[in-house]
Amino acid sequence: MKSINEFYKLQDAEEYFEFFDVNYDEKLVNVKRFHILREYGNLIKKGFENFKEENQLFDFLKFSLLKVYGDFKNGYSPSAADVWKMYDGNKLMGCLSCTPTPGNSCGC
């Protein structure tokens, strides 16, 4: 059985899909990886603290990945304004590889 500690070590988009045994289109992930990871991170940060049991947390994390991937697979594309909001000059706002933990936010 997979653990939440294993989830915290994931970094690449493909690792998330493989961790949850989710089939994905490699071409889509290669083109949209930045946006998929960004949206996934935003989504899980909103609900991460609401789950005390690991199995419920895993269900939430997998559902969130499926939702974000489904959005992009169905043609969602962020506008240029949305992309620019992610930047502050040359500094990326937030961190793509950080995974929130209960009571601990990203240190970026």
C-alpha cells in the first residue's frame, strides 16, 4: 500500500499519474505539465487540511488529479492573463514541486 510520505516525494507530473494508477496522454502532459501541476497544487491546497484519514486524503488527491487532467484533456487552456498572474517579474509565484502538508505550507 502506498503512503502519504511517498506522495510527498513526487515531483514530476508523470509520477503523480503513476502513483494513482491513472492513464494519461503523454503528449498532453508534455505540453501542459506546468499548468497541470499548478492547477493540481492550487486545488489540493484548498482541501488538504479537511481530511484526517489517509484513505480519504488519497481519494481526494486522486480525484483532484483526475479533475485537473480532465479539464485540460477537454480543452481547458489558461488565458495569457492567467499565465502572467503566475509570475512576479522573473520570479515564479509559488512552487511547482512543493506539496502541502497538514500545518506546513510551502517555504518558497
